[in-house]
Amino acid sequence: MTSPNLTDSFQSAFKAYDVRGIVGETITAESVEATGAAFVDVLGLAGAELLVGGDMRPSSPEFEQAFAAGATARGANVVMLGRISTDELYYACGTRGTPGVVFTASHNPAQYNGIKMARAGAVPVSADSGLYEIRDRAAGYLAGGIPAPEAAGLTRGTVTHEDVLAGYAAHLRSLVDLAGSRPLKVVVDAGNGMAGLTTPAVLGSALLPALPLQIVPLYFELDGTFPNHPANPLEPENLRDLQAAVVEHGADIGLAFDGDADRCFVVDERGVPVSPSAITALVARREIARAKAGGEEQPVIIHNLITSRAVPELVEHDGGRAVVTRVGHSFIKAVMAEQGGVFGGEHSAHYYFRDFFNADTGMLAAMHVLAALGEQDGPLSALAAEYDPYFASGEINSQVADKDAAVERVLAAYRGAAVEVGTMDGTTVSARDGSFWFNLRPSNTEPFLRYNGEAKDLATMEDIRDQVLALVRNGA
């Protein structure tokens, strides 16, 4: 029997979109085995195929084996994929029509691990689509044990092994043709994460013919202890090695991936970061043109409400239709499916593609940027400037005890005929003349209000930012 403390701490690892916890504390081999059994039950996979893979974290192989043990005890036939990126899982689930899981904690430190789950077709499993049912059933198995298959009238499932890297690489190459690009020197910082495996396969010549790309590798060794820097490119300090290497090598572009390689960040030839909103706009233009060439009259592009206003403006200019949604991959993927979106982007550097099962893939986004750069002669800084006309604050967190009161202080100062107030995903205040907008979004798990703002000029952006943050933090 498992102690109630273990059961309770394990349940706390189930978040809105995935499972994420500290190895040996909130996530253990025992709890993972129970989750494998519960996953099969909730998705009805007895006698069916189930894909299991993991990233480079030291705990991933043990957890994969434990999950497979629980899944086969409930009758699923497990295909072990070995070391994979998260978007490799989505590729496999999409092309095979098979559910699957990948063990990863994305950008979190080494002591963490977790589980990202997908249904057949790479449809996400989240709090709204079965994740908490899996949690509750797993808790029951932790408390009472997983019955032997025979006792439950089941046949124990099988375990086989397969490598999907070559198919994944070929699929991505089929979506973006880089063979005709001008020669480019590309520095890639894998952060000791899974891009160290996927980059040579997709952009290099490890499995496929060489492209006109000279790859300069940084930290390609798979090492889930992250000996060089955390695999979280969202933090500016984790981009410094890439920025320096781009300048040192005279490279055309730099790419940084997070630990499970589903996000990609870009720096230009000067080592200056290119905003994810600019990347969203650039890729949106390419995907709109491709969809129109295929006969679509008004291709749909999805973006979250924190993304720069440059994105919907470009989409409308190019004859597409922009659809705004809340922050978060489950919302983006759901709206992509509902609206038939061809592409979606977030300010956090998640990029979603209809041709990739509505799932996010950092590598495919990187390939679009490389293609756009390689099709013209100018530097990336000039190309990116076309898609980045506004001045953005970036996301700024304020720790406040009463988030609602802080928002009310701001609204009391800004309400009036000159602004509009929206309530999708927090509170958004927009100037009617288009000169600025800002959003205050409360964290669901921490005592933070997250501020994002944008303006047509730097002085206005800084003035509004400072005024709003002062109001938020007054009495915090």
C-alpha cells in the first residue's frame, strides 16, 4: 500500500496541461506506473498501440519503463521510442493515429521531470480532456495497487521498440524546402537538450542529404543535468552563449531550443534576439501565401492576445483572417482545429502548424525562418525589422497579495472614452487611437500579476509601463 502522503504529493504534479514534478518527491517510478495504467483505462487502449518516449533527463528511462509496465498491465501494446523531442512524439501520434506520452519537464531544472500526453492525431490531453480523470484513477491504483491482467480479464500487452527520428526529419523537410537556400551559417544552442539529436537529423546530414547550411553546434551533448546553462531560452541570460557565438563565427542566424525542443528562439547576425511576435508574423506571411496558392481564399492565423498587434495587422493585410485566443497551448490547438487555422503563434515562442497536426514544433518554425532568410540577400536584422514595428515591454511579473484590487487601481486610472477594456485572459486596456495597449494577467499558481504592453513609440511604452506597474505595486 502507498502512503497517503505520496498519493497527495503525486496528485499535485498534475497541472492544467501536463504532469510536472520533482523526481523522487512528487513524481516517482511507482506513481508513473500507476499513471500508465490509468492512461490506458481512460483512453480505452486495452489491445491498442501506445507510444512512449522520453527526453535526456537522467530519470526519463526509468519512468518510461515504469509507465510501460503499468500500461501493459492494463492491456496496451507499448511501442518504446527511446530519446525523443516533444514534437517527435506529436509527429508519431499524428502519422500513426496513435496516442502517446513523452517524459519531459521542458525547460525546468534537472531535478524535475514530467509527462506530456497526446491522443491519436497529437490531440492534447489536458485538464479539460481527461488529464484529471487519469490523475484520479492513478491515485486509486497507487492506494490499492494495479491488478494483475488475468485478474481483470485482460491479456498483458506487448513491448516493442522503434526509432521515429528519420521519419520525423523527412516529414519536416517535406514541409519546408531548404535545398535552394543561399548558403547560411547557423549557430544552434541545444542547451544539452533534445535539439542536440534532432538538429543533425533535420538541418544536418546525419540521416538525409546535406542542405546549404553550415551548422555551428553549441551544447549538443544530451545531458539532462544541464551542465552549461538551463535549457530555457526565454530567460535572457541563457541566450548569452548563443549571442556571443553568432558574433564570433560571423553567422547569419542563431537558434536556441528549450529542453524538449518544442520551442525555438532566434537571434540575428548581430546577436540581437528577434521577438517571437516577429517570428509569428514572418511565418504567418509564408503560410498564408502557401495556403492561398493551394486555393484557400482567406487562410486563418491564430495568435494569443499577448502577441504584438503587428501580427493581426499583417494577417489582414495579406488577405488572411486573424483569430485571437487565450494564452496556452491547449487553447491554441483547440482553436486551430475549430477554425481550420493554418498556423498559430504565441509570445512564448510556441508555434503551431496545421500541417503538423495542429501541434507545436520549434524545428519547423526555425526552418521557415531559415527559408525566408535564404530566399533573399539581406541580413536577418533587416528582414525581422519588417515584422516588428512596435515597442514591447516584454512580460513583467509583480508579486501582489490582492490581484483583483491591483487591477481595479489600474482601471480606476485608465477608464475613459479614450480606451477600450477587454476581459479575455485577464484585463486588456487598449487606446482607441492605437497608440498603446497593455494586459494584466493573473498567474493561476503564483501570487503574480503578469504585465505585457506595447506602444507605437518607445517613450509611450515606457511611460505606460511605469505608470501601470506603480499602480499595481502600490500597496502590494
